[in-house]
Amino acid sequence: MTHIVINETSKTDVSPVSALRRRLLLSLPAVAFAGLAVVFAWGISRDPNQLPSALIGKAVPPFDLPPVEGRNLGLASKDLYGEVSLVNIFASWCVACRDEHPLFMRLSQGATVSIHGLNYKDRPQDASQWLNTLGDPYTRTGADRDGRVSIDWGVYGVPETFVVGADGRIAYKHVGPVSEEALRETILPLVERLRQQTKGGTS
């Protein structure tokens, strides 16, 4: 008589550990998707104009730049002491810079606050033509042709605008084009508070 021997080890043997591992592997895509959804939701809920800057409260980084072509006054860190001012990072190829430019022209014409321009990675002739065409609201301009000074300022892109106190410390950073609302509700009130503090008043 022929005996059939069943090899028990040939049966599928799924241990609890193997089953758990399989379930974890199957759930990884869902977990990853959920994580990305949380990051995305967090990102779109943030105000892009309120990106933090490690330089807030610190002195402006040391730099010394020549003027934009056709201008007489360059821009250096030493020029940012003695009065509250704005430093605007701009470029002729920046579409959003064109949106905010009329506001800076109005501020300049009204002598509301000194505005200095830091021209980012621009061709000299393009920057010059841009200012000649749209108007030049800047007291001083610095041609940052290789972008290194802007990197020291922690610039993510253009345009960006900084409020600098009379003590040469960066008080605020605005990312993106400055709007009427941002100017009215945040930037100009801060400029006035800093001026009062400089005069010995209270904020």
C-alpha cells in the first residue's frame, strides 16, 4: 500500500508578524497621501506675505553695491542707518514688480518714506530702461547682478520689501508685491512706530 505523506511545511504559513508587515506595506500609500494632504493644507492656509525671516531684529547684512546703470548713488549697508526706510528687491523681468511700482512712485512723490532699490540679477541696460520708463522711486539703488547680496538678505524671490529701522535693523519682511492694504495696514504704521521709537516715544 502506498502511503501519501503530507509535508506540513509546504502549507502556506502566514505568521502574525508577516501579516502585520503586509498590512503595513499596503497602508503606506494611504499614509503618505494623508501626510501630503496635511502639508498641502498647511501651506495654502499660510499667508505667503508673512514668511518668517531669520533676519528680523538683526542688523542688515554688510554689503556695498554700485548703482543701477544711469544712477549716481549706489547702495551699501551703511546707507541704511539714521532713518527708517524701505528696501525693495526688484528686477525688470519681474512681472509682479510692475504691479507694486505705482505704489512706490506715490510714496516717493509724497516723500512718505525713503525707498531704496536692490536690483536682483538684472542686465544693466534692462534695469536702467525699466526705471526710465516706469519712473524711479528709489533714493538709492544697488545692482546685485549675481544675487549674492539678496541671498544674504534671505530673499526667496522678487519682489520682496523690507522695513529697516534707523538703527539699521530689519523690522519686517513682505514677500510678494506690496498691496494698498499691506501698505496701509502694516508697512506704514510700522514705519511710524519705528520713527516714534527713534524719537524716544512709545509704540
